[in-house]
Amino acid sequence: MRPSYVLFDKQSKAIVFNNQARAIQRMLDYDYVVQRTEPSVAAIVNPSGKGFHPAMFGHGEILIPVYTTTREAVQNHPEADVFINFASQRSAWQTTKTAMQHPSIQTLVVIAEGMPERQARDLSLEAKEKNKWLLGPATVGGVAAGAFKTGNSAGTIDNIVHCKLYRPGHVGFVSKSGGLSNEMYNVISRHSSGIREGIALGGDRFPGNTATERPSV
């Protein structure tokens, strides 16, 4: 197991809540660019039904298992330590709280904007009590250059290549905004060796973690 202060590395695998095909494919495309031997998406949780989700990994097609509950996904994929939650603001609190109960999940990413402040503060408190990292609400997540990225973070493959995010640099960057992060990845890549880790904490009032709590790099 990696140190608790390392959010992502090349062995990180994610369970994605809600079948966000485009975001999942972007993660798999990044895997190919950074030459991961296995896909970074271990499973998908879709309450509407189970089965398999076809996606491209490198030059071939893979089938990602789809489960109806987070518990089932975690039980079948204990190697997955990242939970990326694309649930709506109405259900993001409960689904994140459910995932937080599983010891194998160490980092949680909540994409939804506008979560009630009481619920956001509740998640932040519980994450700290359980020694887990919580990015969001209202975040795109983050990227560990050359290793792993969450969902739509860092944008398209063209942007990733332009910003040299396909290999680790020496600069850590923490922001509240995913859009600002992309702008800064570009600036940093032109004036240094590039990003090592970039994190968007989330744009809502009460993010799960603060900049002072994230010892980036």
C-alpha cells in the first residue's frame, strides 16, 4: 500500500459511480499514453443495472464490469482504492458516504456541484476521522503526471501532451478550480520541468480538504 499522503500512483485503480462513458474513456486514453499495463478503471457502479461497459484500451477493446451497488464493486475489486463519484448533487452525499465505509477506498472524488453545505461538512469530517482524502464537492479531481488521472481532469489528450502531463515533473499545484488548474499546467510546463501532481480541491464553500492539508509532492 502506498503512503497515505500519496493520492495516486501508477498502481491506482478507480471505481466510477454512474456510467460516464466519456470521462471513463479519457482515463483509459491517458493510461495508454503513460503506458500503464492495466486500465485504471476497475469497475463501474450503475444502480440501473449490471453488465459490462465496452471501452477502448490502447489498440483493443475491453469490457469493464458494471455493478448495481458500491459494496458489490468493492468486494469484487479490492485493489481499487479511488472512488470517483459522478452522482447528482441530490445523491452524491449518500453515495460518497457509502463508499467511505470501505477500508480499501482511500481517495474519494466528488464531482457534483451545489451539495448542501451541511452534507459537505459532514463528508469532510468523516473523511478526516477515517484518514481518507476527499476531493470535492465540485471538482474534476486531479492528476499524477505519468501515472493516473481522474475523469475529465487535465482535459483532452492533446492538452495532456501539450502540458507534458504524460511524465512526472517536479512541481506540485493545488487549486480550487479545475479550469484554473488546466491553465496553470500549461504555464508550469513552459517554465519548468512540469507538473508532478495537480489537484483541484473543489469550488464549493466547504471542500473535503484544504490547500494547507495537501502536502503536494
